[in-house]
Amino acid sequence: MAAIRAAQLGMDVACVETDELGGVCLNIGCIPTKAMLTSALLVNEMKDAAKHGIQASEVTFDLGPAQERSRGVAEQMAKGIAFLFKKNKITHVQGYGRLKGKGKVEVASQDGSSTLYEARNVIIATGSRPRDLPVLKIDEERIWSSTGALMQKEAPESLFIVGAGAIGMEFADVYSAYGTKVTLVEALDRILPLEDAEVSKLMERTYKKRGIDIHAGARFQRAEIHDDGVLVTFTDKKDEEHQIKVDYVLSAVGRVPNSEDVGLESAGVETDERGFIKVDAHLATNIPGVYAIGDVAGRQLLAHKASHEGIVCVEHMAGVGHHTVDYGNVPNCTYCHPEVASVGLTEEQAKEQGYAIEVGKLPWVAIGRAVAAGHADGFVKIIRDKKYSEILGAHIVGPHATELIAEFVVGRHLESTVEEMELAMHPHPTLSEGVSEGALAALGRPIHI
């Protein structure tokens, strides 16, 4: 995004990348994961196909073709990036880049040679990588990162997932659909700990119905790797120790910035105690002409936040910037089924910040399109400030939640009141009616419940 927008603004742009264009999200993150989740949804739909008049005997489910399809999707999108680079006359410099002082980048090629490039402005967008636990070292054989989990062509009999954030929840969905017995352990007191407590509660109940074992408030202790699997030890919230033998373990305990070995010291670029590069509102570092965006610059480690930062960064660099990133209005999305999405404050956060609030919650069973589609689990929850009727937070769990949350992002960006969200006419029958009905619920006057 940054490279393309810079080219649009008339800059001469080069992008250093040692692997495939598109970064983590496109190649080994967001895009292939969503492809596999789409396959998993179809698998679960087929398990309940009889109610739609689909009679299929001896149906089998194979992870292999789904995994291959996900790689094909990623490759197609990577080619799209290459096309956009060519269209915008952006130079792709293949190799590993390191700062060599202000305005200088040395790129090491695979053949061992190196080339020094100079530019008025340099953006560091080196991203992040899965975090290792001291007691759980990723080897991509028995102990997987999200990358390893994406590359499997067979669903194992059992999988132990450490971490029930977005990554852990999504892979639990995929592997459970293909027949793997999944155990999910989260150190905090509930799964999806960044989401509203009611969302976490519903998702835990939903996953348990599918046969997924969930242990929140639990602590991973150790993993003993054997030829035929892994012996995992953990303590539950009552401090009772458990041991379980599984085929594989997925470590989904967060990510760390790729800020080492990129030459920050040579230019004097400052980082915080966790290794994230310090930037100002324009994504500028402490060194003039050096900027940082995306995961390596901290805050939310999300692809859409990184893209937005890239555009803001180059527009300010070119002297045409007119806004900064609103980090309080970044949507969170988890693409499991049912989907989870949110923006703004949770109910607990709103209370902690001293707001006088009213909460409206609309179940999807009240929306005809959701019932007709057979996906009526979940709800829309809106938290409004009573004083100004401001949308403090919106939380959706259910069908197409990750699409619908954008209405609330736009509403909050335009400083809309809850009344304005409801007064904007929504088509019937659609899932979007859940937005207007949810707004009415927050005003204490829902129509359909």
C-alpha cells in the first residue's frame, strides 16, 4: 500500500523483499487462512446438508485439497501485487535489506553479493513473526507456528493449541471441521480475551458443542516431544495439573517484531522495551527521513492497520497528508464460525472509563435473513454513551460479522449517533438489518424482540 501510494504521488519507489511480495498476510497469514476457513465452513455445511434436501452418502473430508487451494489463492494474490508494482513502475529489489545509516539501505542478495541504495526517505515495514515460549520452542515438526499449521496436507487425530486469540480460534475451527480432536488452552480467564466478555462466553459454548475442549485461565507447563507425538502438561484455573498426549501442538501466543538485524543501530533508530520501533503520529521515527509502519511499529498487529499506516505515512512524507491513524477505531476480526468482529470499547472498558452507558443486544434469531440462511447463532451488541448517544463500541458475533462491522467503523469515523445508524434505511431482508435493529436495542426500543 505504501509503495503504490508513494508511486501515485510521483515518488521513485523501490521495495526490498527477500521472499514473495505481499508479506505475511498474503502469503502465510490472512489470505490463505481465510481460504482454509472457507473450506472448513463448507465441510460443516455438508454435515448438515440433509435439511436442505441434499442427500449425499459416503461423503469424506480431506484437508489436502483445501490446503492446496489455499496456497493457490495466495500465489494468485502475490502475482496481483507483482502486476500492481509493474503498473505503478515500482522496483522490486530481491534480497535482505539493512539500514546503513540515514538514507542508506544495503541489500544482500542470495548469491552473496550486496548493493547499497540511497533514498531521501526509508520506510521500515519488516513485520512480525510468531513468538516462542521459553517452554515451547517452535520447530514446525511437532510444534507448529501458524505457518506450520497452514502447510499441513492431512488433519491429525489430535491437536493442542496454546492461545485462544484470533489465530488459535481460527485454526481450532479449521482442524475441528476436518475431524481433528482439538484442545484449546488460554492463559487469560476467557477465550478471545480482547473481545467483549459476552462474545467470549458465546464462542466458548459454541466450540464446546463441536467437541473442542477449552481450558481458560490455564497455564501451559511443558511439552515432551516423542516419535509418535507430544506429551503436554498444563495446569487448569484450579491449579490442577493435567497431561495429554497429542499428535501436534500449535503455538498461537502472539507475535514479536522483526526489528533485529535490520540496521536500526547504524541509523540510531529508537525502539521500545519490546523491540517495536517508536514512531510519531506521522509514522516518523526519531531519525529524519526514516519511518516505520505495520507490525514492527507496534499497536494493533493487523494487516488493515498496517495498510492504513502506509498510506498515511507516504502522504505526510509527500506533504499532502491531512489525517492520522485513528487507533481507537481499528476493527478487530476473527474469521472462525460464527465470525467475531468488534470496534471501539467493550462494555467493561466503557464502564471503567466512567461513561454512563446503555447497552443494546439483538439476537440474530430476530433477523429473517439470518434464520433463512440457517446461521442465527450470536448477536449484535451496541454500547452507547447516554449523554451524546455516541457509539462507544460495537460487537458482532454471527454470520458475516467481519463485513458488517464496517458500518460501525464508518459510523464512528463520521461521529454518528446511534439514532443516525437506525435512521439510515437498511434493506430487507438482509443481515444489515441487524445493525439498525441493534441500534434500536441500544435506545431501548427494539422492534423485533
